[in-house]
Amino acid sequence: MEIKIVGLASDHAGYPLKQFVMQYLESKGYPVKDFGTNSDISVDYPDFAHPLAEAVQNGEVYPGIAICGSGQGMTITLNKHKGVRAGLAWNKDIAGLIRQHNDANIIVLPGRFVDNKTAEKILDTFFSATFEGGRHARRVEKIDL
């Protein structure tokens, strides 16, 4: 995966993991754009998912990382945007497959269910995986309405 600027967004439940992920990415030399939130005070995840999705859509960032409590709210919201393929990953195997088979451009982590060490493995796998194309390309082309 050719990384441009990594877009990063979370809600309050994902905030602690987002802070760790931001430090981890910066330690690896990846540029990061943070779309918030900036604390663990309760917020609405769509307020942060939509700006991240728009930034992926217009090419401002690639790839994106989103984090909320279960990962489901962010995933559902992000996938409302044309051209966004957000995949929920809770282990490195899923992270690899959403890149290889689904050409995911945003990975979503369930902040309440993934520890820091697991997040590192998930992100390393996601960033190193490449889209396989072939039969998978045909399927990805059928996603947007």
C-alpha cells in the first residue's frame, strides 16, 4: 500500500486507542491527519466518520483508520460514502483480507476489544497487504450503487 497521509478518527470510546495508534504511526514515520475526537467525553461517531470518509473520497488522505467502541458504528457510517470501503478488523488475518480481497481504504478497529499490541499487528498487516485484483476487482467494482 502506498501511504499518502493516514487519516485517523475516533469517538470517545476509541479515543485511548486512537492516541496510541497516532503515536505508533508517527514512530513509523507515517504522516497523520487527526479528524478527532480529542477526548474521552461522549460524542457522536458520525461527526468524525463523515469528515474522514470525505477526505478519503477526495484523495486528501489514504488510507484511513477509524476507531469506536465496537467498530460497527464507524464502519456503517463510513460505508455510506461512495468509493469508501471500510472494513472492521479485530485481528491481523482479517486486516490482511480486507485489503487483499476488498481493497479496503479505511480500516476500523473496535477500541473496546483490541489492545495496543494487537492494534500494531493489525495495522502492520493492513499497511503491508496489497489488493489482489482479479476476481476480487470484479466484485469490488459492483459495490457502489
